[in-house]
Amino acid sequence: MTQRIDARGMRCPWPAIRLAKALRESAGQIEIHADDPAAKRELTLVAEEADARIETAGEGVYRVVRRAGD
């Protein structure tokens, strides 16, 4: 099951904080919607800390891809 986070309208660091919380609490797929111009950079940093990466799934839509073994 994919967890969806709606962070539209939130300014950084809030989308990154919401993603960090979801990464700690869930082992499943995560999709985050964020429209702050700095979001991709911030989300990428948070994902890398959790041994994952961010893929762009559309304008303002990012998917978290966990590394193998997670």
C-alpha cells in the first residue's frame, strides 16, 4: 500500500519533516506531493539519510524508492 503525503502549500522544511516521519513509521511505498521549489532538494537529502532515493512522478509529485533489502 502506498502512503500519500499532501504537502502542497507547505514551505520547506515541512515537506521534508513529513517525509522523515513517514520513513521512520512505514516500510511501505511513499508518495509525496509538494509544490515548494526547494522541496525536491530537501526531500532528496532526507531520502538519502534513510538509504532511499527520490523519483519524480509528475509535476510536484515525488516517489520514495527504498534501496534493495528494505
